Amino acid sequence: MARSKRKRCHSPASSVGSDSPKRKKQKCEETRFLLERLRRVQMLQSDEEFDTLYELDRVNGKLGYGSFATVRTCREKASGNIFACKEVSKKKLFAMSRSAEMIDLTYNEAACFTEILPEHENIVKVYKIYESPNYIYMIMELLEKDTLAQTFQRYSCTDARVLFRKIMQAVKHLHEYGVIHRDLNIGMKNICFRSGDTNSPVIVDLNLSIYLPHLATRIRPGFVIDQVFSDRELKQIIKRVKLDDEPPSFDDDVSSLGKILSVLLTGDRQPKDPPCFKPGCHPQAVQLLCVLLDNNQRRALTIEQILNHPWFQSSD
């Protein structure tokens, strides 16, 4: 039997506008802005229902936090398994001065994980997303606390090639399905690792990502775009993230990757002129870096062509 089509509705952000704080609080409690259209998001009737399923470590389990979200370790009560849980406070989200934009981005992140993107070994696994009256809970695999920001100086040029290729493959996966990450910056806090393996990078946090269907070359089976986004919503998202009148593009990510490669090859977050490369740095690595840091050369290449660069094919 065919699945019934979900009710079309306006962007959740459009309901916030210039409401009073009291009205915003009321709308926060009434609005299930993920459940309205994301079929894989699970509903919790009350905030307390989550506590019957998982135990959040609110004492020693904090892994990260932001303006409206906190990431903590949690234990699934049925299995005893340990996960990371991103807990989004809808009250804080709706109260922000930029609430319309951040609500759209929160929705977009959930849509990426539940509808748009198939799994990839170098992108964080999100197992379940729940929405209660006042919170969104994203259950994810638990990764190492150290990020690439803490480990970048450890890599030789050869190790950097293996690591960077995996990061590039993850970004290629995002781009194939029309997603731009937009937060792969030189701080490298959004590149983590699985337990005990600093050669297995995992891209996390799609909270600033955007979905551009006209750039996608692949579609996840079962994904029906007009059940998840309206044309008006997509245009509004693009309008919000435009920089210097330039529309967002895949080059936003690839440009950031060039800066990350510079850090990996030099061990220095502040590039010198001329750069001082790590001992044994392969000439082809230097040549690729020059390409990625040059706007014209970089924009003339696809990410597939970059992955076919001779440095990635060499064995020394």
C-alpha cells in the first residue's frame, strides 16, 4: 500500500516572526517542526518520555555545547549501549534573535540525516531522532573526544595523504547528494575519530549545512523532495546564506579543505610565506595544495578530479 502523503505546511521558521516571548514559548510547545514532515523522526508525547528510553549523563558526560544545543553521552536503557546525544532546546532555539534561520538549519540537519544522505563510513552515524514538546534528541555514534584540531601535528606527509583522502571522499558523498557542509573550517573541530583510530576521520555536525537539489547528482532511494522542502523554503535558505551576493556552492567546502591540507602538511595553523612543510613532504602534495589554494585552478576542477590527483595514487 502506498504511503499517504504528509500534509504540506509552511516553513517552521515562518511561524516565529516578531511574536512576543510568551507567544514564542507557546509555539515552541505546540510546534513539532520535524515531525510535520520528516517520517523517520520519532514522536515523544512528553519531555519525560525520553528519560524512560535513555539516561543522559548530565554530570560528567558533556561533549560539546552551543547556543541552543548540548551534546552528552547517554545510555540506552534497553540495550545498555552508550551513544552521543545532541539535545536541542526548542525554547532556546525559538528565543534566539536569529531564530528563523537557526530553525531552518536545525530542520535541514535532521532532513540530511533522515531523508537526504545515505550512510558513509566517514560521516557520523545518526541512529535515531526524537522530538518532544520542548526538545529534539539526536542519537549518534560516540566518537573520540579529540578532534583533528588536537591531532593534526601527529601526521607525517604519508599519513596526511591517507587521512585527507578519506575526508575528501566524505565531502564528495555530501556533494553527490546536494549537501554543502559549510563548516569545515581551519579550526577542524568538526572532524573527529572513531575509538583508537586517528586514521579514520569522521565528519560531524551538519547544523550549518544546506541542501541544494539542483546540484545533486544522486538521490537517496525513497526520498521525495516536495514532501520535505518547498521551493519557497529552498529559495529562502539560499538567500539567507549568500555571501557577497555569491550563491553557496561546493567550492565553499573545497576551499576549506585546501586550508586543512595546508595545516596537515605544515603542522601550522598560521600559514607562513613561504610555507615550511613537514620533513619528507611529497612534491605532489605541495602541488595539490597550490591548486586548492588558487581560486581559479580549484574552481576549474571537480572533487572527483581532485581525488584522481597523482598524490593520492602514489605509494611513497
